Amino acid sequence: MPSMDPAGSKGSNGGPKADFFARKQRIAQQRKSLPIASVEKRLMDEVRSHDILIIVGETGSGKTTQLPQYLFNAGFCRDGKIIGITQPRRVAAVSVAKRVAEECGVEMGQRVGYSIRFDDMTSSSTRIKYMTDGLLLREALLDKYLSKYSVIIVDEAHERTVDTDVLLGILKSVQKARLGPINQLPNIDHTKANNGVVIDKENDSQRASSLNQCRGLKLSPLKLIIMSASLDARGFSEYFGGARAVHIHLEEGAGDVLVFLTGQEEIESVERLVLEKLLQLPEEKRKLKVLPIYSSLPSEKQMQVFMPAPTGFRKVILATNIAETSVTIPGIKYVIDPGLVKARTYSARTGMESLVVVPTSKAQALQRSGRAGREGPGKCFRLYPEREFEKLSDSTVPEIKRCNLSKVVLQLKALGVDDIIGFDFMEKPLREAVIKSLELLALLGALTEESRLSKPVGHQMARLPLDPTHAKALILASQFNCLEEMLITVAMLSVESIFYVPREKLEEVAVDNLFQMYVACVLAAVRQIRENVEQMGLHIASCGDDMLQFRRCLAAAFFLNAALKQPDGTYRVLSSGQSVQIHPSSVLFRTKPDCLIFDELVRTNHNYIRNVSRVDYLWLPELAPQYYTLKE
Ligand code: CDP
Ligand code: MG
């Protein structure tokens, strides 16, 4: 945090003002000593002479924070153009933007800004814009040429999230489209995606007019930079027709301990354990500061891990894989890696997405060990035998191969890509998974029989930056006169849930303002979704005390996630036949209604369902006849 002195200038020597300048100087020095600084000129030459560039450099070498500033200084923002940098994670977009704004000595949202779902910190003067890749995908829906960008940097490409993969495909064609000639227009039919208004059949004159628009705007080529922390850039290079790769090397930082854990629950129990153990030590040996970091932790709390530990203390950071590459925590000397990670998996057979704990890949294990000992020698303790390491798969399976694709498929359809299976993906998703999501979208009424986006439902769903089922719930809610209630529900389901906080901690946490922060987040989400649904002309009304109406609406939207109680108290998911249990944190854990719908399935040692609501069994064939007449 910059120690600004808002009260003004009383700061004499050693006062806040002096602190501020000392910090400024330190930052300038740090910037100069980053490995990337020595190749600034060469990088700028490469960007000028190539439209696609792949940059590989270890985490901490300065790619994310420095490159956009170099590009800005090299004149890539002339004519008001913007440099966009995408991140797979929201936290990274925010924390990096904050850092860069500070380095540039500007206020957040001015020259440097960020934009993530439900939180836009940019203005008309923003030139360096950090965002999630999902957000840029949505921008592509509104501007087929992404014309305000001169350079787009796809960061952390090695993570291979679905959004990154889809984005790479889209950017490849945007780049071609900006070059112009008719025969080079992309296989994506962008003319269909004008502000969500879709022209069903495109003809040559439309094609020509979109081309003229491109010429009329005198679009310069789009520079594309793919950045990755993993050494294997071959895949990216091949995908982009043999693009150059630039490697940056690095030596750096020391001191604290970083422990990789699988999720919030594990982090909290380890935190408790460490604190208990500490109390058993003599007082002078308790100088350990334990700090958690995971993505649903409010950003203020996350920022604490970046601050130096109090003098004489050692920091122990308990992190999820968020600390593998997305955020660099300075000063780590020891890494403890149990070799596990929680990953989203999707079963095309059951159509269910779940979070499971799986072994890391070798690439991940190496990446984790790479977080230790940048300045002096560092150490990584792998808590598994060497032969297990040998058994790990080489690299992480791209998320696109293991997640529910319905949101992506909906987005691609809205971008005019009709043939999803034939789309130029860097790595093709599983055919069954694509088919399953097409089925889901059809059941939700988003697709016509010809598998095109339906009007108005499919188009409306694509305009909402939400999971398709949540989007459908909003649309239905306008018919059930309970959109007010559904807005809040969907916002809560979209914002990381407060109910993940263990109950015994809730009180303490409230004191910590976490609750207020959560409420603020939900309200911001409600505001933004409300804006969306207002623009779409949906009828916003409240059902008041009529909870029956509201639950019927939930049943109509979440009918695919309906489950029936079994004699032994477990539940059977009607659509997949899977056996599940209500998560103990749910208020319905004890009540156990006969029939319910749920929002999320988590697989730990059991299949748990979360965010559940009681419904009446008989509503299902009534409200979802497209599905349940066939079934029963
Ligand atoms: O992208 P890459 O991993 O190559 O490095 P970076 O994120 O640009 O970070 C470069 C340096 O900036 C790191 O070594 C950190 O010391 C510093 N940094 C920071 O202090 N605070 C941040 N939020 C981000 C980076
Ligand atoms: Mg980075």
C-alpha cells in the first residue's frame, strides 16, 4: 500500500511524505532490476515486427506488470488505443492492476484500470486495462473487431482455462478480420453479433459492408502477445502458425514459507492446526505469521500476503493453486507441496460438474517448486514419494477437456459460430461434452431445433454474464413475478458464497467486516444484473411473501438438478441417477425434504450438493414438461 499522506504536506523528514518518496524510489529500483527490464528494447522491436509473439518467462520475471508499461511508453496507445491484458483469475487482474497503477503513480481507473465481472474500474482515460479473459470474450460480442485495442496480451496462457482457450480462437480470427480482405474474414460470422442483434442469414452485401466498416475505421493490425510461465510454448506456437517465442530468465527473492493446499476448508483447518501447535511452543518461538490466500477471500484480506511480515516474524502462506502462477508473493524461500489440487471435472455421462481433489501434474509440481528461493537457495518439500512424482501426468489437462461447456457454447453461438465441433479450438473439447451442453441449452430453451440461438430466450441468456441455468432462472422469474428475489439469489450464487465460511467463525468474521464486504459484493452484482435485465426489457417485480411462487420458479429453472430423497436419507439426482447428499453446511441438512433442487455438486469424500431448495415433486412434470414427460 502506498503510504500516501492525505492530510497534505506536514510530513517532514521521516514523515509519511518521506515514506512515500522512499517507497517510490524503491519501486523504481525494483522495476529496473527485474529480469524483463534487460530485454525491454528487444521486446518492443519484436512486437513492432511481429503481430503474434509468445513470451515465456518464469513467474516473477516482470511479464505481467512491466510489459504493458513498456508498450505504453513505446507508443502503442497513440490515438487513444488500449492495451488489454487478460488474466484467468479475477484476483490477479485486480492485484496486478493495483500494483501497476502504483508503479505508474496514477490513480486506479485512470491510465491503469481493471475490469472484472461485477467490478469495472476503468474510465475513458484508461490505456492499460487488466481484465479476465471471460470479460474480453464478452467484449468481443459487442465489438467484433475489438477495435479499441492495439495490443492484447493473453496472460497465464499455460493455465489453459476454458475462457483462455476460447479467447485464443476468437482472437486468432479477430486478428485476421482486422487485416481485411473478404476471403480472410474469419470462420466466425461476426456480422451476426452486433450488440446481440443477430442477422440470421448473411449475404454478400452484409459481408462487404462489414468489410467496409473495417476499412472505414482504418483498423491497424491487432498485436497479440501470449504469455506463459511454463516452458512448453510449442503448443501455442504451432497453433499460431509458428509464432516466435521469447524466453526471459530470472533469478530472484527469499525468506518465507508457501504451502499449497486444495481449498478454503483445508486451508482453514491447517491454519487452526498451526496456531494450536504454535501455542505449544515457547513464547519466543511463536514468531510465525499465518496468512491464507484463496480466491473467495475478499481482496483486502488477500493483499495481506503481499505485505512483509512484522520484523522478526516469518510468514507462512497457506494457498490454493492460486499462488502457482497467478500471483507472485515476494520473499518465498520454502515451498511445501502435498501434490494435490482441487480441479473442476465434468462427466459428460452424467452431465454433472464437480470439484474433486486430484494429484497435480508434473508441470504443476515444477511450477510450485519454482516459487521457492529466488534470491538465495530455496527448498521445496514434496510430501509424496519420488515414484509418485514419476507417475504424475506431464501437464495439466486443459480445462476445456474437463468442464461443463454450456456457457462457452452459448457464447460461441452468440458470436455466430454455428458449428461448435468444427470451431478452430487450440485443443478440441470432448465431442460428448459439446453434445451434452447443446442438449442442456436446448432443454433450457436457448436453442432452436436447428441448433441456432432461439429468440428471444437464447439471445437474452447469452447477454447475461452468467451460468446459462442462472440466466434462464432470471428470464423465468420475470414471468413468475419474482425477478426481484431471483436477482438477489443469482447474485449470491455468482459471488463467492459466504456460506463457505464455517459457522463457528461467522461471528468473528462479521467483526472483520467480511460480511459487509460480502453484502457489498452481492449488491454490486445485483446492480449490474439488474441493469442487464432492465435493458432486456424484463419485467421486474417482487412476489412478496409468496415463497411458493418463488420456489416454483426455481424448480422451473433448475429442473435438471432435481433430486429425490431415498429411504436411507441420501438423494438420487433424477437426471443422472447419481447418489448425493446434502452438504452439512446447508440449512436443509437436517430437514431433508422429499424433493429438492440444487445449484452445485461438490465431490470430496462424498457427493455433496450445495445451495439447495425444497420443491414439490409434482411441479417437475408441470413446469419442465420438455424433460419430465419423457422421463416419467
Ligand atoms: O508476470 P510475472 O510473473 O513475470 O511477474 P510480475 O507479476 O510482473 O511481477 C514482477 C514483480 O513485481 C514481482 O517479482 C513482485 O516483486 C512485484 N509485484 C508486487 O510486488 N506486487 C504485485 N501485486 C505484483 C508484482
Ligand atoms: Mg504474470
